[in-house]
Amino acid sequence: MGYIGDMVETAPDTASRFDATVDDYVQHRPDYPDALVHWLRAVSAIVPPAVVVDLGAGTGISARRWARHGYAVTGVEPNVRMRAAAELAGAASYRGGTSTATALPDAHASMVIACQAFHWFDLVPTLREIDRILRPGGWAMAAWNFRDTDTPQMDGYDALLRTHSTEYRRMAHGPKRLAELQALPGAVTADVANAQHLDRPGLRGRANSASYVQRGVADRPAFEAALDALFDAHAGDDGIFHFAYRTRAVAWPRRP
């Protein structure tokens, strides 16, 4: 089974590169399945209302998912516009900060999560900061919605991005960071089906939520025409394009 993730090589402007995508990110980025929350609760034995810190919380998609399950969530997000969108949606609290400098107290949280963000982080100092803010017995988790390339429409979407986005060609073609985290002591993994069901504007919005589309597509009319052609070729009779993912996660206990 093939997976492609939104994993671009780290750039110095990481915190600002999503400025132009915030509105589309809010409306069109995929959520995370409840099964992911249930899985982490089962492997960690950490139950609500435990404190959860969401690193790289973005517009709050994952923070809200954990908050709906009764956890007390604080999102840490360096991008001002994304953090403002998260605060507007509510359900969790948010603060400025990075994965290596959260400014949270020692032993603050029972759980630290990062969804669709950990590939941007500097690994060693981030792990050190996670250990600092986790309580003894705490757990951390990183998760990604990887696009499932085993369907014709998702193969077509991948080919479209390769053709039209120069930034997309810089992507890592495999979950490198996932593999690094799987090597941590006590690490366990999950692989859960996920999907979006998009109408034509939804597919356009999903594409435009990616920074490598906003920043890497020079010929916008050609890109939009190709996206419309992809929709026409693969949308069902109901006018819905089924956008398939595998939500893949790794969780590990706090290191001594």
C-alpha cells in the first residue's frame, strides 16, 4: 500500500509558510479519526480530563478532536494567523511557542501530541522539550494523514502535483520522521483509515491548503484546469471526490 505525506524539507520560514493557506486550511484540511484518540488512550492508559499539549497545533484541528473527548488541551503554535483561527474556533486554549521552546512548566502534561507537524520539528531538542513538559508516566504521539495512493483518483492527484508544483518535488517520499520515532524505546504504532468526501470547491480548497501549492504552482490556470479535469474523471454520480488517507501514528512513553 502506498502513502504520500505532506512532508516538505524543513525551511527557515516554517512558521510563516502557511500564512496564505489559513482560510483553506480551516475549511478543507482533514480531521483525525476518533479511532486515533481511542488507540492512544488504550496504549497510554491516560484518560480525560488529563492535560494534553498539542505541538504545532495549527488551526486547532487535532486540539479540538482531543478536547471533544474530554481532555484539557493546550495548543502550541508559532504562526500568528493559524493560532488566531484556532482561538476563534475555541474548544481548547492556545499559546505562542515552538516545539523546542513551549514556555510551559516542567511536568505540565500527561500527553503531548503533534499531528501533521512533527516533520517540521528539530528532532533532538523537541524530544528533550517533550520529556521536560511530560509528567512521569506520560506519553507522546506524532500522527500524519498520509494520502493513500492506491486508488486511481489519488494516483492522479499525486501526478498532478508532481507536474505543476516545483515545491512538491522537494517532498520526502516516505515517512522518514515516523521511522525515526518508531525507533524510540517503547514505541507503538497505529494505521487507521481516514477520508474526505469533497465536492468540486472542496477539492480546490484541499489543494490550495497546501503550502507547496500556494508557493510552488506558477501557472495557476493550468493547475486549476487539471484539478477540474481530475474531479470530472473521478467524482461519482453524487458529485463527490473520495480523497483517501491512512492516518499513521507512533506513540512512545516519556523517556527517563
